[in-house]
Amino acid sequence: MGSVCGDERVGVDDIEGVFMTQPKIAIVGGGLAGLMAAIKVCEEGCPVEIFSIVPVRRSHSVCAQGGINASVNTKGEGDSPQVHFYETVKGGDFLANQELPKQMCEAAPHIVHLFDRMGVRFNRTPEGNLDFRRFGGTLFHRTAFAGSTTGQQLLYALDEQVRKFEAQGLVKKYEGWLFLSAVIDDEGVCRGMIAQNLKTMEVRSFREDAVILATGGLGMIYGKSTNSVICTGDAAASVYQQGAVYANGEFVQIHPTSIPGEDKYRLISEAARGEGGRVWVPRDGKPWYFLEEWYPKYGNLVPRDIASRALWKVVHELKLGVDGEEKVYLDLSHIDARELDRKLEGILEIYEKFAGDDPRKVPMKVYPSIHYTMGGLWIDNAHMTNIPGLLAAGECDYQYHGANRLGANSLLSSVYGGMVAGPSALKYAKGLKKNADSSPGVVFDRELQRQTELHEKIKAMDGSENPMKLYDELGDVMTKNVAIVRHNKDLEATDKKILEIMDRWKNIGVRDRSDWANEELIFVRQFWHMLELARVITLGALARNESRGSHYKPEFPNRDDANWLKTTKAAWTKSGPKLGYEPVDLKYLKPELRNYA
Amino acid sequence: MQQLIRIKIRRQDSPRSPSYWDEFEIPYKPQMNVISSLMAICREPVNVRGEKVTPVVWECNCLEEVCGACTMVINGHVRQACSALIDQLDQPITLEPMTKFPVVRDLMVDRSKMFDTLKKVHAWVEIDGSHNMGPGPRQDPNQSLKAYQYSRCMTCGCCCEACPQFNSHSTFMGAFAFGQVNLFNSHPTGKFNAHERLDAVMGMGGLTDCGNAQNCFRACPKSIPLTDAIAELGMDSTKRAIKKIFIG
């Protein structure tokens, strides 16, 4: 236990006592979903253990910029949670199961008020109320925002509340630990987990009554994306290989506006367009505002899948990219600079620092980038995976967004998912006839041994393949073939290439064999997991012969509800993912044509 | 001939082992930053003497200067590696771990002390619970905008590294803590517990240990007005001290 501070000093013995009499809940991941789940469990007086690769305050949630959706209707536009729900489902091209999104949209105003109460410095109206701005896929002002660092502010608010519980002795943090696998007993029930200390490299087993994975997305599979470097999807991939079902893997969001870089694609939030930013390319010597021309009703604020495809078309089919490159203009220069500073300072600063130009004066040059994982671990409406005792929340689960996520719904779904998963884990754990402490030791020992052996095996790898260069090959082929536009022959070739890389993975030579803070060994392990999920994405896309949301095949340009209004479920087998399907829960809204023109 | 970037890195295999310099040359590409250079080194970790070495270890995450992870000393100045563009740096570029925190390995340091400090100063707003309690208090938009500056602190440690008072032998908590106390004490409900936070920064390692060098403000990548926070808290804590003497 780390140092326990605060007024109510609690001795280590007391804390151990609390842990012994209560259910044992572990949360993996310290972003919005994980921390929200932790708060909900702690409020019930139950302690939690939080595992995170990075100090939780540095989780990827900090990267979210634009805001969080909630139909508070402060502008008197007639917005309501029902409209929010409808637009979320329509934005997702009707692939989302409808129960959880409906509950989420109804809870959204409460969630934004909660963050306000926690001290998030949201932008406010002259009267002192919360201000809201427009985002994609809606005509209402529905997005609450704190400058353009909203994710950072929300994460800090939860981090601070969790720190309070930590000071009270209810939270025990394992920062700098990597989740390796779940411990699953002979009845198929999750009884704990294996984690590795990233400094000492110690591999240890933990007995838990319930484990919540809140481990985020998988942008790193594409090499470069808007994601943080920890977003490898490895935790989800690991439990997928242990029998957890992975759903809708083929749905990966491409954000229309980012700054391409050598190390990553840096996001320029949709908020830029929400505040009046216009997208254009030069044509016949004049600016051509193609989104406004093609989609007069929604203009620059069409949903992301539609905007990204439009940018792709302008650059690749019409050959109108700025300077002949993969770039278009995103223009804020017509807006008052003080207004921009007040509402978008964070992104202006990013563009200035990384691209070297002042977006208050010149248009930004942007291009689409891999951004968000709609697919994820299959969960039921209580956020439980198909493995009892193993839950998932946040970007690593597949619910809420269907085939495409609306902007500013990700912070909301992460927080709401945590709000459901925390109490759900507690309820499950309290209902257990047999708790983790009474499970036979052999269950833990055998998984610990499996993971320790894998670590030793990787450490001994002395083949000729360079792991970083091999990883570049994965990113390149995924970005080329499994992104905005997908062709079946390319998807087939991609799967072949992934299989080839999997084969060559076995011939990797590691250069660092030390037992202290060895990042290379960790990377090689995560790389395998990325390959497993890359196959799920690619084969899911290959099978789905239609176009829906982010998944677009020119060979099958239309949505095909008769054959494909169903959730993809990938189950791991030795010979690769086995794809199954289940119907979408359409209990509230009937699918209709999705049109934003 | 291809243009090369020369980078000199102060390395250290473990917390107790001695540090040493390793020098690398990597091919130049436009728009590179220190992170993409480190990535290039790790693709082919061979130093200028032609020796195969272990890949360099460093901490990073978001790569857009918002998580605070990749803070290190670059050409003698503490800053984030992701926003340190190669075109703007003199060569050879020197990379060193922060000196005010224990080194874990190479450029990676342990800043957990900062998070412990946030506990000590009660850096949170007390809420009755996360259940539905309706809207929060109305707030003056101008006051809120001012407070927002402090809420961008990413606990990166630049202010600590630049401060002459902050080191492993002193208990001085570092300027970021005062920024956070100011943030919470200015919140309409956060200020209900202002006295607890004030007491924390009036104790050992608090405000009185500040030497007024003002390096913290200059080193902050987000230009957070830390010196303003120190001045305001100085006045608040004086008032509190007087009140404690006369009222108890």
C-alpha cells in the first residue's frame, strides 16, 4: 500500500481488514470508465484495486478535446434526451443495441451536472449557466465543453474524487502494472487476474471476485492514429484469446481532421467545425466548400464517417488535395481570435506547436486518421462479458455506438459505462456462492505459470526479425487496406499478410534481456495481441458485404438490412476468429434511411 | 548525402547504477520531434561507435502535450519531448532525465511524489455523492475562465525541475500544488474546504519554503500563472494565520 494521507489516517492493518470482509473488485484501466466505476463501487463502501499501465491521471481520456453531449436544452431549441437517443442510433447507422444508448442519453444531463459539481471548469454563458456548442450529426447545441481540453478536465475530476477515496483507504492503485490475462476456473468463471509490474517485471496473480476491463481502444494496431501509445487493445485481445467474445471488430472510426505526423496523427477536434470552422480545397483558384455543397443541411457537421469519406473522395478521386498532397483546409481564420481562444485554445495551441502556423490567421491543413474503436468486447446490458465475473466498460466494449460514433458521445459512453459496470460488478460479486478467496490455488498457479513462461519465452527470443520494423508492416497494411475504403481482395491480402507477420513474430530477436523496466519485452507481447485483433477487424470487414457507418465497400455501396442488420461476434479458435452473428436489439426505433443532405 | 540528426542521451540502467552517455545518429525527416527521433533510435539501436545497445527507455503517452508523461531535460531545458521539434533544436541534441525525481531507467523517472502531494493538499471538491443531485452552482464566466488556466496542469513536473527549492532532500511540495489549491479554493463549493487546503500549504514544505525565484511560471508548458497563485495563497494564508491566533 502506498502512503495513506489525509485527516483520517488509516493503518495498513485496517485496510487489509476492509479488503477481507468485502467483495474484491479489480478495475483495469484508469481512464474515465475505470475511474467512474471505481467511484461507484467506493460509494457503496467497498474497496477497489485499480490497475493501470500509466499513472491514471495520464490515461488516454485526456486526449478528448471537444466536449460531452447532454440534451440540457439551455438554448431553448427543443432538444431532449429522446432526440439525442434518436440521433445517436441514426449516427450509428442502426447497428447499436438500443437499450443502453437510451439509458445513456437519459442520464447525460445528470452526468454533465455531476462533473460541474465536481469542479470541472466548463465554459459558461453570460448568465453563468453551462454553455453548449454544436457537434456532428445534430442540429442542436448539445455539447458541454471546457475549452478544447474537455477530456482532460473530466478525467482530472474523476482522478481527484478517486484520490479522495484513496486517501480514505478505499482505493489501492497499481500504477505501472500491465494486465496480462484473466484467471478463469474450470467452470469458466473469472476468479482474478494476472498482472506484471513494468519496473520489476514481476508477474503476479490477484484473486478477485469481479474484474472490470476499462482498457480503451486499439488505434496502435494501425501504427499511427490519434490514440495514445498505450492504446494497443492488448487487454481485450488477451481475454478474447481466453474465450471472451469480441463484437463488431470491423467498425473503426476514422476522424476527418487530424494533423499527420511522423509519430502520430494529432487530433483537431470536431469542435473546430462546431464553432464555425469550414472545410475547403482550392478549385479553379477559388475555395470550394465541398461539405457545405454536398450536405447543405448539416454542412461541415455531418457525422465523421461521412466527412472522412468526402475528404477521401476529394483527395483521391477528384485529385484536389492541397498542394497535391493528402491534405485539405480546415479554416477558422474568419472567426474572432478572442472567441477562438476562449473556446478552442487547446487545439489552436496543438496546431501552433506541432505544425508551426497560427490557425487564427491561416487555414489548418488536415487529413483523416484512425480515431476510435466502436467494436469491442461483447457485453450484455449489465456490462458483463460472456465470461461471468469479467466485465468491460468504455471504448473496450462494443455497445452504444453501432457502426459509427457521434462526436462528443465517447466521453459520455465511457462515464455512463463505468456507472453501470461498477454497481453491476458489485452486485455480481455479492451474489457469488463461492468467492475468489475460496477458489483452489491451482487455478491461479496454472495461469501464473502460463504467463510467466510466456514472459521467459519472449525474453529468450533470438531470431532475426526486428520487432519495431515488423510492427511497421502491420500498421502500413492495416492503414492501407482496412480504413476508409475497403475492397474484398485487399482484405483477403491483408489477412494473408497478418498471418505472415504472425509467423515472423516467432522469429523476433529481442535486444534487451534485462529484468528491469524492459519496455521491449512488453511491446513484443502486446504486438502479438495486436495481430490477433487485426485479424478480427480484417475478417469481420471481409465478411460484411455491405456499407454501414464507418464500414464502406465500393463493391457493396448500400446498407443491407435484410442480410446485415446484425452484430458480428468473433470467437477465438486456434485457426483464427470464428465469426457468428446475433440480431440487433431494435426495441425503440425502426431503421430508416440515413440521410444528412 | 542524407542529412543526419545527432542525439546524445544520458542513460542509466537502473536506479542505483551510474549514468553514462550514448550517442546516436538517425536520418532526418521533416517535422520530426524528440519522440519520433527516439522511436527511430529504437528501431535500430546502434550508437555512433557502431555498438548494438539496448533500446532507450522513456515515458510517453498522448504525444500531444496534454498527458505530461514525456517530460525530460532537452538541451538543458525541461519540457515535453513530443512538442520538442527537431528543426528548432541545436545539435547535438542532449536528452537527460529530470534531475529532481528518482531515475527509473534511462529517461524514465518516478514522479509519484507529485501525486502524493495532491493527496496532502486535498486537491478535490467535496461532493455528497455521484447520484443525481441536479445542476451545480451558477458561476461567473470570467472567474471560471480564469480558473480554467489552473485546471490545465498536467502534473508534468516542469515547475519542480526548474525550482531551486525543490529537490530530493527538501520537503518543498512544488508550485503545481499551489496552482491546484488555488483552483479548488476558488470554486464555489470547493472553497467550503479552503481552510483544509490552506493548512496543508501553510505547513512544512509549503508556501514559506518558496524562494520566489519565479522559475516555475517560466518553465510551465501551459503558462499557468503559478506565481499569481503563490501570491494569492500567501495573502489567504496570512489571513488564516491571523484568524487562527485571534479566534482559534
